[in-house]
Amino acid sequence: MMDIEKITSEEEYRKVLQRIDELFNAKKDTPEYEELQHLTDLVDDYEDGLL
């Protein structure tokens, strides 16, 4: 599990995307699914800041 609250660099961004790929098929109502949801929210926030 990644313990991150905000993506602050391209390196972190790439690591989070890699972890999302690993979790992509996580089943609902599991810790992995919750991590996936959290990480996708972080990516959305990071990408919104780049525009």
C-alpha cells in the first residue's frame, strides 16, 4: 500500500500510475479497491494542477 497524500513530483506521479496499474482489477469493498480509489483521486488532482 502506498502511503501518500499528495503527488508532488513527476517521479511520484509515475510510481502512483504504476501502482494503479497493479490495482486495476481490485474487487469492490477491499482495501486494495479503496487504495485504488484514493490513488486515482490523487492523480486527478495532480493532473488538474498541470493544466
